[in-house]
Amino acid sequence: MANQLFARKSIDQLSADASIEGAHNLKRTLGPVNLVALGVGAIIGTGIFVLTGSAAAQYTGPAIVIAFILAGLGCAFAGLCYAEFASMIPIAGSAYTYGYATLGEFVAWIIGWDLILEYLFGAATVAVGWSGYVVSFLRDLGVNVPPEWSNASGVELVQLPGSSSWVRNTEQLAVSLASEGIDIATLPHATGIFNLVAAISIALITILLVRGMSESARFNNFAVIIKVGVVLLFILAGANYLFGHPEEAAANWTPFLPENQGGFGEYGWSGIIRAAGVIFFAYIGFDAVSTTAQEAKNPQKDMPIGILGSLIICTVLYILVSGILTAMVPYSQLNVAEPIAVGIEKTGYTFLRDLVKIGAIAGLSSVMLVMLMSQPRIFYTMSKDGLLPPIFGKLHPKFKTPHVSTILTGTVCAVVAGAFSVDELGHLVSIGTLLAFAIVCAGVWYLRVKEPDRHRPFKTPFVPLIPILGILVCVGMMAGLPAETWYRLLGWMAIGIAIYFLYGKKHSKLRKENAEKEQYAN
């Protein structure tokens, strides 16, 4: 039974599958600069445009900068382990493929099911942030979207005085406004019904993907330039504003780390741990560097540079953005879907306001497109392995896209994006991805002991220290997330395990092939 659960695909079999599907041999053309650029482009997205504000408002205050350092450290350990897995498999693929070839079918299923949290729920999180920037941009044009239809069900909102912006009604916001002599009860209130704007964005991209719409390399490069440019513009504009208003920065940064309010994660050091788990979402995408191990000119030397270099650059950018943002705007007012837009409005540079928002919308759109494109491909691969019904592997007769799984993914994603808030979704995406990375770290350690002589073009340094640190940091950040997030993860994994034993285990092509081999052998 155990041997069947952990049956592994051979690397030769994976190579054969790749050739059948028309895969080409990868050329080693990427140097360290290419890898760093790839990582920066993949990482910068929802985390910096969306979660920076909500994490600071709810958990850390200005100390959000420390949380970014902690999350980046965990990513560095996991990324080095991920790179070893990637280099061991001679074809491009996801963690699901790596798991199948190294740790076995059941672990591969767990990773594949877990990746749904990263891609499907990740796309929903991006959509919520996208809707915030779109609503803000439309408001600048004189078009006001009712807050009830641009926020999740049950979210209580309040309109800030002297502004058309709506933010979440929290105790911290009430205290902040009271210090300015404003009673929050006298301000306009509203309650979210359904984030229709976010749902529409998912629906539109799903239609494009069904029709075969995909990103070109040129559009990808353009999107990276836009995203990085917007971040640098914000840093420059914000720094210039703060140099002229040092007293405002000092007031907003005092205290730097608010005192704990009595519960775990409610500011204080426990708040930093919880925030690190939440904003881990900001680093998702660095694994794209790892998947190019077979295209690196010198993977042993260049992969660490690509992974660590992109993580260091993005961590520095995140620290600068979050530090400047919390210095300009009281952290209690940042629990919104478009914190960068709120910050740029504070500077008074109206000519930058729309440019930043358009850049954020374009950057988030590309992230949504990639995530909604990736999830059906995971379903497609799992279906080809027999772990999901054949319909998930069915291609559209005209567009040659996995249209059934794309439509299913888009439908579920649109509902989730409309019904849940950005912090709820961000928690779920982070805990799912942290679990996958912890498994990858454990897998590298296990294989070093089990198969020390296996060829590894890239070797994670200081094994078992790096995998152990990766596991501890990832599990530590998971432990800092709210209890309800853990309940949702356990429920999600229980559903996945039930599907595997009720369907996947019975229809596994690898299991059937192994059974046939045993019959012939006997």
C-alpha cells in the first residue's frame, strides 16, 4: 500500500512524455543577469500593490519592514531547495512534476492540490486588488462605483472625511480619527455585498484564455518595465514628499512597532510573525527562477545568484515602499485594496496619480493572466496522469486550449474573488504556498539521504541545514497565521485527499502501468 502511494515516475518516463507532447530541448542561454531579471519580474505584483497596506494596518504598523525581511529569508531557503528539484528533472515543469519524480504520487497529488491555492485563490486575490485600483481610477474620472458592489460580502466600510475613498471600518481607524477630533459614527457607512468588479475581471480574462489568448515575451517584458517603473516612481515621489514633511513621517512612525493588544498577531512581535506569513504572498513567483535551472549556463553558480539576487532586490524595494507608505499615511488608514494609490494621492502629485494606477492595473492584469493560465495546466497535467477525470485534459477543438478546466477555474475564481476580502484570500494563498515549500525543503533533505548519488546539476548548499531552516521558517510563518486560516487549509486538504482516494488512486496511469509490469514479471 505504502509503496503504491509513493510510486514515482522515472525521469526517463518524464522525458518520453515531454517528447510525445512536442517539448523541445532547452538551451542553456540564461546568465545571472537574465535570472535576476526574471525573478524580479515574476515576484513584483499583488503583494506590493495590495497586501502591504492591509498587513501594516492589521498586524505591524510601520514595523511591516521587519516582516518583509523575515518572509524574504524563508523564501531564500525554500528557493535554494526548489532549485535542486528543478535541476534534477530534465524538462520544464511545476512542483507537481518534481514531486511525482522524486517523492511519489501521493506527495505529488498533495503538492498539485496545494498549488490550486497558489494559482486559483491567488488569481482571486489579485482580482480584488485590481478592482481597488480600477475603482480608484474610475473615481478620478468622475465615475463612482458603489462600495457595496466593489467589496466582499459583509465588509463594513466607512468614507474618510474630505475624501471619496472608502476604507474598512476598524477599531484602529476609529482611534486614529478620534485623535483628530473626528467621531467615526458621524461618517458615511456602507456594507459590501459582492465585489462585482473583481468577478468581471476574472470573467473577461477567462474568455480570453479559452480563445487561446496568451502572453507574448514582448508583453511580458513590457509588463515588467511597467511594474518596476511604478514602484520606483512611488519611491521617488514618496521620498521627496517626506523630505518636505519630516514631522509627519516622525508622527506616523511613532510607535514603530505598536504594542500588542492582548491577542497573538495583534501588533507587537507576534504581529510581525503573522504579517510575515500574510505578506509571504508578496514573494510568490520567485520559484519561476528555479524552473529555469536547465536553461542556466552555469546552474551551480548562477541559480543561487538568480534566486537570492531577485529576492534581495525585491526585499529592498518592499522595505522602501512599505517604509515610505507608512511614513506618509497613518497605518490605520491603509486597510484598503489600493494602498499605493492612497499613498500617491497623499503626495499631491496628481500627474503621477493616474500613471501609477494605470501601471498597477496593467501589472496586476498580467499577474492574473499568468495565474489563470497556469491553474488549468496543472489540472491538465494531473488529468493526463489519470489523477483527475479526462474532461480536465480535454482541449477545445478550435482553440486548442484546456477550455473545460479554464472555464471551471474562472467560474470558481470569479465567485471567490467577489465573495471574499483580500486579507482572507491572502492568508489562504500564503498558507497553501508555505506548505508546498516546506514539503519541497523536506523532499530535498530526504532525497539527499535516500539517493545521495543521484545526478544534481544544482545542489542546495549546506544540506541538511538549509532545508531544516526552510522548513522551520515556513512552518513558523504558517503557525503565525489565524486559526480560521488553518481550519480552511485542513478542510481543503481533506477534500483533496478524499478525491485522491475516491478517484485518483483508482485511475492512476502510473499505478496501472506498475501493476501490468508486475503481472508480466510473474
